[in-house]
Amino acid sequence: MLELSRKSDYALRAVIYLARIEEQRYGRVSEIAKAKDIPQAFLAQILPLLATRGVVKSQQGAHGGYALAREPKSISFLEVIESVEGPLRLNKCIDGHHDDCTILESCEMVNVWIQAQHRMIDFLGGVTMEDMLTAPLHEAARPISIDPTSD
């Protein structure tokens, strides 16, 4: 089964939480963990990764914690996921790593993988934290529709 890791899921939950709090406020790890049902120790490992990649910023002290490093509209799902996982790819043949592929010259699937990869990247890159501020809460009947060509 192809699915995102818990690390990506928790990173997205945390960043969405930070997008929802007051702009000048920093969320503490314990606060974010409790609000988004994330194991605190795991979140404490994830947030520094997001800080290193410039998704969030941290502040020490009594009013310290984490906050978004940029406006919510400039942070995409793709950026959050790749900040904690590295580059997303459906199959290793997509990005030129196919030295061990024995059927490369006669592969019918490579174009499907390439197109699926582009669609996935375009979609996840088009969904921003700003979109999450108005997203419906768990309504499977109303999927988010993102136009990757719009700004």
C-alpha cells in the first residue's frame, strides 16, 4: 500500500495548527501535540526538521515555541512532506535511478509513473496552509479542488 508516513502526517497537522494560531504567537510542542493528537516526543523531533527547511521558526524562552516562518499561502503540503521525508517519488525509475531495472527498454509503465508523479507533485504543491484555514472538516463528499495553474 502506498501511503504517507506518520512523520508526514504529524508534520502537516502541526503546520496546519500553527497556521491557525495568532500571527505573533508561538505554539509550544506540548500544546501542538495535545491539540493535534501527536506523540510529543515524536513532534519534538519533527519540528526542528521543519525549522531547518524554513517552514517554521523557533524561539527560545518563556513565550517560545514554534511559528510559521512564512505566510500560510506560501507553504504547500508538498514542501512540508518533503521537509521531513525528502523528495517524493512513486517509483525510482521516474528520476533516472533505474540502473537495476531489467525491463527499462520495454517498459510500458514508465510513462504512467511519470504522469502520476507530475500530477501528485502538482496537486500537493498547489495545496497550501492557507487552503487549510477554510477547508471542510472531514467531509469526504466535498474534496478539495486545487487549480495548480492559479496563484
